[in-house]
Amino acid sequence: MTKTKLSSLFFFTIFLLLLSCSDSSTDSEANNAPNTPTNPSPLDGAVGVEIEDTLSWICSDADGDSLFYDIYFATENPPMDLLKKNHPANKIALSDLDGLTDYYWKVVAKDGKGDSTESPIWKFTTNDPGMIFVEGGLFMMGNENGDEDESPVHEVTLNSFYISKYEVTNAEFCEFLNEMGNQEEAGKPWLKTNHGLCKIKPVGDKFEVKEGYENHPVVFMTWYGAWAYCRWKGGRLPTEAEWEYAARGGNKSKGYLYAGSDNMNDVGWYADNSGQELMPVGQKMPNELGLYDMSGNVWEWCIDWYAEDYYSNSVGSTNPDGPEEGEEKVLRGGSYWFTAEVCDVNNRFAVSPLSGHFIRGLRLVKDIEK
């Protein structure tokens, strides 16, 4: 072989080697797209999210590149509204969301080199302001060591629901009366305003709350008045089973005797600490779910008709709502007028649905829309 041919072959071989090295270098420097964003908070499908919350997620980049995010957020699916562009952090605060609303969101992660990765679409549902989400489940209802009508202890399964954080106040019930009037039902007005201890009074063609009592629980309404208020608010009264489950702390229950503690002084107003005076809502500690005054302050109306032997007939039931008929409606929770023993989460009481009294109030429940 001539020197010229050898020289040409040598340089051609060097060229191929350089080309190979160049390709290898290019491969090693190829950019990777960001990893898919995961671990959303609130969790996908979460219910009862507060109207002020924070969106967050986890995302990384195989090349260690800094990431920026385009965040899409809307009440429609798919979410098309751009909440934030080129956001540098993997979380963003939200405020002033609408209550009881479905929100959809997604994140597009970008590495600044032209590559991006899109998350799945996530969904959550906000809480109703003033309401607490109670996740459904199974619990043992009743108390073998209590009164005869509290046994047998039996298994009950409930769907999820919302329940008001506080007992309904004078101010809230007064708003209802000013729109609907104090109508009569079953021959009785919804609210016994003519009683001296009732803090809501007719003034001309309107109703007003006595100054300083706006945040006290409303009392003196009949069961029908309590029911009418709840329907006006788009809800209903709790079933007896729902009330007990929520008072116990739902699926967060720590097994307390009272709603949030084994010490009644911590969580409620009763004969020994109230001075025989009705107190404003929310002054004591809440229970495990964040509910106030489930033990003490005022008795709370339930949907159910009362039957002493009802527990014997509802073993293993799902969403029980009491006997089909009766003469008295169930009340739960005790009041500021009674001893601590009456205010535990198991105690049952009942009176005529036409009875309005200074120790009886109500709490609102709303169903989860499917």
C-alpha cells in the first residue's frame, strides 16, 4: 500500500473516531424532561378543604435543573385558567375560595431548556364555611354502662356529611326569621319569642337580637322550627347516629367520655361551671373534629323519633334515622343546666317536637353531594 493511501486511511480513521466521540458527547449531554409532578396537597379527591389553603406537590429533575411551574386552576375540568406562570416554588397559597365547590388543578413543570412535563388533573372539594367535614365510617354506638336506652352497643355505618362547627346562634336564626317569618307549624310558632328569656324579639315587622346575645345559641325553638331553619340553609338536622359519631370525634375519635375530653370542664358548659347561664358558642375546647359545645351548653335536636328500645332494633344498620313514628324527638348533648353525667356523648333525651325551652338548641347538617 502506498504512503498516500496509508495516510488517507489514517486520517479517515481519526475522523471516524472524532465523530464517534462527538456523538457520544452529545448523547451524554442530552437534556431530560422534568419528572412528573406527584403527591398533590390537597390530595386528589379530597373533600372538606378549607377555603384558605395551600396547593403543593413534589417534583424533581434528573439533570438537577431548576424548575419552574405553570399552575392551572379552575372550577371546570379540564382546568384552563392559568393561576401562575413560571412559579419558582412547588407550593402556592390560595384564599377566598367558594364553599362547597369542586376545584380542578394541574401543574406543568419546566426546566428552562425547553422541556416540560404535565401532572395529572387533580380535584378537591372545599368545605362550607362554618361547617366541618365528617368522613363516614363504622363505629360502635351506645354504652353498656349507661342508661338502659343506651344499650346494646351496636355497629353503625355512616356516609360522610358536614356538620356545623358551632350551635346555631341567635344572629343566624334571626336572619332566618326575617326572611321567612315566625310561622306556625302543628299549632305552635317556630320560635317562642314571647318568653322573657328568648333573646330574639319582634320589633315592628322585623326580628332583632338583644344586644350582646348575637353569638349565644338560639333557644326556645320547636323541633319544627329547628327543622325549618335547617331546610332554609339547604341542610337538615343530624340523625341521632350522626350526632353521636360526630360528638365522639368521627374517625379521629380518642374514645373520650365527653366531646373532646374526659374532663367536662375542658369542653363544655354544665351545672358546675356555667353559673346557670347560657354561654356564647365556641368558648371551650373543640373535640377531635374541631366541633364546639357538643357536650353541654344546650341540648341539640335530632331528626329521629325516640324509642327506648331502638338500639335493640338497629344492630348492624347503615345510616339509621330512627323509628318511623313516635311521640317525642331525640335531643343530645346535655346543657348548662345539667350535671356532667348528662352531657356525655352517649346520653339520650327526648321531648315533644312542639316543646320550645331555654336549654334546647340545634346544629346544622348538610349531605355530601354525589
